[in-house]
Amino acid sequence: MELVAERVGRLCRQAVGGQVRLHAERYGVADVLDRIAEAVAQGRLDHHLEEDLDRLDDAFARHGVDGLTTGVRGFEPWLGGGGHPTVVAWGCPSPLPCPRAVPEGDGDRPVCGLTGTPFGQRRIVL
């Protein structure tokens, strides 16, 4: 379910500001977006959520928006090493959080684009 959490995080970042909602309504999948938001609020990362993410992606792809929740993946190893520095960031407020995090000094405290819940503070080991 780690991939599902990453997909939710990607969607959450894009849902801020209401554009995803507007397009979901236009593309006839507002109910799917509502189910996704409900699952996130309840901390459910299951195959039903994954299926709804697929439905949302499919609807957006039919209208020219590819990879809404999947994005492009790549890997680059970190140079250096040694030690485990940490940063303090605002993190997803969901009971089973997505990986979205925002640096603490990056403006106002963010909210989840899907549920409207304010982010909580978390320490991230780099």
C-alpha cells in the first residue's frame, strides 16, 4: 500500500486550490474524488482506494491529463553518506499518512487538499 500512499500524496498536492475538484466535476468523477477524500480522512489505504485512484486517473487521462496520481518515477543515489540528519516539516494529518511533507519554514501551516485538515509537525530522517 506504499504506492497507494504516494499516489494520495501526489493527488493531495494537486488538490490544493480546488482545480482538481473543478475538473473532477467537469469529467463526471466528483463522486470518485469524494470517496478518495473520505478514505484518506478515515486512514484507509486499501484496494478500494487504489481502484478509485485508477478511476480518477483514467477520467483525467481521457481529457489529456496523464499521470494525475502516478507521475514520473526515477532514482538517483545520494552522494556522500554518514549520519542521519533530520528536518522538521509539516506532515500529512491522515491516520495512515501519505508521504507529503512541507518544510516548516515554507509559509503558513498547510492543510490536506483532500480533507481540509491542518498538517501536523513531524521529524523526517534524511
